[in-house]
Amino acid sequence: MPVIDPCDNCGTPTPVYRLSAVILDGHMARICPRCVATEQARIDVPYSPRTDQGAIQPSTSRDAW
């Protein structure tokens, strides 16, 4: 049986593994998937993916030689 916690935005009881940790209006919040889909304008993702397309490997770059 999963542990149920309320969504910090709407209060819906949600299993913990379905809650997402995001920055909502300037503070950390755990919100349900429905709120993630509807509140995109208010959400800053704390660990957004990088925009560059490859792994940076400074040990194999020519600048390090």
C-alpha cells in the first residue's frame, strides 16, 4: 500500500511516488500530475535538463593538451 500525501497546490491525496518536487511561486512544493499539467506558468523546475547536446569531456579536449 503506497504512502498517501496531499498535493501542496490542490490538496488532492496522491501517492508519494506520483508527486513532483518543483518550485511553485518561489518555494519548494510537492504537486500532483494534474497540477503539473495545469500550472505550467507558475512552475520553475529546479533541475532542468541542460541545453547542450553532448557530454562535456574536458580531459579529451585539445585545449587540455
